[in-house]
Amino acid sequence: MYTVKSVKTWKGMEGLGTQCWFCRDGKKVARFTDDAHGGEARFDWVDYEAPRVTIQTESGSYKGTPEEARFHSHIKNMTYKYSGETHPMSPDVFVSDLCDEFDYRKKMKSRLKKTTYFRLKNQTYEKDAWSVMKAVFTPESKAFLVQRYGSNLGEILNETIQGE
């Protein structure tokens, strides 16, 4: 499973710049940098001294590191949506999405210290939208939600994120 660590962001000339460690199964495999200056994002693969292997992509083939080939194999059948259109997954979009999720969870962990975020089963929510109760999440506040909403109570974000 791929994850990111040590995510740093800054304002660049063309959006938000990002740098992080890109990891597979908890092990660092590449340093990812998107400097937000309009060019492509860069992967500095940890196994750069390993013998090169052929990597097949949508636009052709090239020689890369074994770890890079493994990553391309992982994302080759994935897609993402942009402006209503579906596109083949690209390495930079995949890692950028992981960085966005990392930042979201970091931000939410701070908010979850003072409030309880939850969803009800009979309501439709946007991706990052939650119902909010202005109370610290405790066994008592959970009991209140269970009593009030019963079987209609869905996910409680505090349990999901704090359990990580």
C-alpha cells in the first residue's frame, strides 16, 4: 500500500507546492516534489542505482528503476476525473491525492479535539462534508448521538481518524 510521510506545502507561482516522502508498505521509495512552477512533478527514487527496467505507460515505454516500475504497475488500470472527464491515472496525480488526504486528516485531527463529526445514513453528503456537534468526542457524546439518531447514525469521523 502506498502512503506519504513528512508532507510539506508552500505557495508557488502556479498553485500549491508539495514535497513529501512517497512510501510503499511504510518504506520510503521516493522523494516527491511538485514545486508549483508549472513544470512536471519530480520523483527522486531511492533505488536510483539499481539496474534499469522497461516501464510501459500510456504514452510509450522508457527505462526506470524497479521501484518506479512497480508503482506504474500499481496505477496502470486506475483513472481519475478532472473537469468531468475520465483520464488514466498519472504518478503525480496519485501522489498529490495522497498528499491532499494527508493534509485533510492532519487538519481534521486538530478540529476533532474540540468537536464531533458524524454522518447520518439517510443524508447525502459532499466528499468532505460532515454533520458537526460542538462537543468533545467522549463515550457520553457518542451515547447521545446513538440515543438521538439510533440506527440512522452512520460514521463518526472521530472514531475513524483517532483510531489510526
